[in-house]
Amino acid sequence: MIRLPCLPCRLAALCLALAPLALQAAPFAYVSNEGSGTLSVIDIATDKVVAEIAAGKKPRGAVISPDGTRAYVSDQPGNRLVVIDLTARQAVGSIPLGDSPEGVGISTDGRWVAAAVEETNEVVFVDTQTQARAFAVKVKGKNPEHAIFSPDGRLVFVSAEEGGAVDVIDFAQRAQVGQVPVGQRPRGIGFSPDGKLAFVAAETSSELFVIDTATLTVKARLKAGPRSNGIAVHPDGKRVYVSNGADATVSVLDVPTLSFVATVGVGQRPWNMALSPDGKKLYVACGRSSAVSVIDTERNVKLADVDVGKLPWGVAIR
């Protein structure tokens, strides 16, 4: 006779088997803390920090793979991309990038990670299938800060802090194919869901630029809050959020009218941001507060300040 395990034992075994899947599916926000060398893990359901993951000496840009199993984090002094297993919550490898990498972007399919490398004025592309550097593209602008894929993966927009412009890379050609002049010290970049518009914050000139991605021309130039830098675009494409570093606020842009409709107070020195998958909450890294401010995007009010590591630089959410 074959003896089957008792029902409680079978249920326990099933729970253990499903635990990794549940972990991957959980709604987490990952906060890169350049001052403490960690990723703070925030459970979006409770807005509580549930873990801290070592992520290099000075982590900055971070992206999450589409399946939620990996994070790719730029370690600026380490000149590398740290690969983190999000199920085990530990680093499992690193990939050389070049001197002083900053912001990173990931293609929609998760195959490619683009890293802006400051000192060499280039964007390095990493193949996540081989876990290796594949190629690099020199850009004309100096001191690239962010490198963001368009939704269709065809273009990569790169903000050049010292160039007053956005460099445009054609991914298939592996080359820069355009440059769009914007305000002084461009920082954050975001695309509309259909990829027809790009939004760029210029920090020194405190402006928001709206770029037509088909013609690579500026469609609108708007006065933003003081020292505007971070950008987040709502999943419905109707709202864009701009963090204002000098006055601890986030401005809300109504895209159809291209007008700002709200301003929300947050922590000190708000920087990069990310929205929850449903777009109902915005997570804002506030460097000088060592906290992440959480905004209710339906009411445009701050819900909480979540204490994280030192000097949070950005937030990544799958």
C-alpha cells in the first residue's frame, strides 16, 4: 500500500513550493540608497520596509526585470552594474560598465539594460540573457544622467546634464541619430504609454519639456517647480509627475491641457520616482529626508513618509 502524506503535510509542502512565486508577485518598491549602499524594499500593500539588500558602495539607478526576479543597480564608485536576485534578496553578480554609471533603463521585454556612464559620455548596453556588456554608444552631450528606452524599444533617450540637450540613440543602429535642445541641466525622462511624447525635466532652468518623438522636436516648454528633476508618467498617460528639489514638492501635469493642476508637498530634496502598477500611488525618493514620500494620485495628497536608507536616489517598481 502506498501511504500518502497527511493533508497538513501536503498543504505545508504546497506553501513552500509556492513561496518563491508569491515573493516574485508581491508588490514591492525598491529604493536605491546611495548613502547606505542598500536597496530598501517597501511592501506597497502596507507601505512598510520589509528588507534591506546590500547593493554596492553607492547605488543609484535601478530597474526590475519584467518577471520580478532580478534587479539591476548601478554602483557609481564600483563602475559596475550589480545583479540582485530578488527572491533570495542578495547580489548574485556584477557587470563592468565604465567610470561613474548613473541612471539605468530597461527594455520592455527585459532583454536589455541601458546605463548612462558619466565620465566616458556613453551609454552602455547590457544583455540580460548573457549577463554581460554587449556594446556602448558614445553620445554628444556631456555627463549623461539617465538612459530610458521608448516603449517600443526602438529609441533610447539620454539626458546630458552638461549639454542642455537630450541625445537620441537608435537601438537597432547602435548609434546616436538625433539631439533635442532643452533647458539647462536636463535630468529625468519619461515616455507616454504610446511612446508619442517624451517628458524631460531641466533642473537648473526649472522647466519641463514635452518632445514629439516622431519629429524629435519640442512640442511644449513649461515652467515647472524650482530645480525640477524627476519624472514619472501615469499608466493612463493623462498625468505626469515632476519632482522639485528646491521646495520639496511634486507638481502634477495634466497632459491633455499641458497645464499643472496640483502641487503636493513631500520630503526634502525629492529626486527620482516610480508609480505603483495601478497608478494609484507615487513613491518619491527624498534624499535629504532619508525617506520615501507616498502620494495618493487620485486625491493628490501625501499619505506617508517611509523611512529608508541614507540618501535615497531613486525608486524602481516592477
